Amino acid sequence: MRAHKLLGVCFVLLFLLCCRPSPVLLTPVPPRIDSMEGYASLRYEGAQGSAKTKFSFLFVSPDQGRIDASDFLGRSLYQVIITEGQAYFVLPSKRVYWQAVEEEIVFRFMGFHLSLEEMASLLSGHWPENKPAFAWDLQRDGQNRIIRGKRGDLQFFVEDFVPETSIARQIFFSHPLNEGHLKILNIGFNQPLNERAFTTGFVRRFEEKTWEEIQKMF
């Protein structure tokens, strides 16, 4: 009798584990994405050097984004904050920042030029339709998921998806200047936002530097 009960408990546990959502996916994927946030790792190498980092990300449609990067020991490296048409690369530990155009800031993070919207599309797998400005040649699979994209010399290939979604879990990208991998560790959508996520009060407290000066500091 005890063996039958134990077997029954095992079946129940197995059923519950099979029904659980993917650990990568923190929330169901909604029909409309107003915001997304999560955690990922990035590794690339090339003409601009090499990078290996983990980062948290928060994107709020249509034009707000925040990235907090750390090394693989969990030590904070820098922040990227894009809001109200302004873009900043911040070193909180040094109390300094660099301000530049959006794509230039993303270039220093990713290793190639992307707009905030393009980066959000890359992470979520949801690309806006009928938007010629993107100029991306996108390829879909039989499940209508974006599996490959190319724009000029920049291209990416989705190596793995979060199960039963169009969310890319691992992305390989290449460019004449560099190549690398992006891996989504977890991602959630339309969650309550931290009111202070996009504050730019540091501009009054920190010192503005050039990119060359920022580079020397970290």
C-alpha cells in the first residue's frame, strides 16, 4: 500500500513539473507588449575587443530602456539609460556618465549599432510590421517565428527558443567587426514598473565625461 501511495505522489509531482511554465518565462506572453524585463548574458569578440557580461534589462514602449551590466562575479559595471530622447552610459561607482545618441550608446554595449526598438525586438521576437526604417530582411520558420535577420553586414540567427513561444532564448550574431552570443536567462512582460528606473537625477550629481575618459575608468 505504501509503495502505491509513493508511486501516486511521484506521478502527481511529475504532472505538476510538466505543467509548470518554462523557468525562462516569468509571465505569459501577452497579445500586446507594453514593457518587458529580465536577465541575460552577452559575449562577443572582435575588432573592438571582447566582452563577457550579464545584464538586467527593462524596456518600456515606445522609447524607454535601461540596462544594468555586471561581470560574472556579480560586480556592477555600468548602466545604460535611455529615456525622453536622451541616452546615457553611466558608471555609478565613479559617479560619472557619458551622453550620446541612442544608437551610439547601444553600440558601446552590444558592439554594433541598433536602435532601442530594434534591440527590444531582438530580445522579444516581436518585430514591428510595415516599418521600412528598420530595413531588416527577416526569415520565419513554419511556426511564424523569426529565426534569422539581416541588415547590411549585420545578421543574427536564433539558435533556440523559449518553448512554445516566439521568444528567442539564444541568439548568435555576426558583423565584420565582431560576433558573439546573447542568451536570455529570464524574461517577463507588462509587470509593475519601478518608478525610479528611468530617473536621470545623476546628471546633477555626476560628472560628464567623454567616451575616451569613460573607457580609461573601467
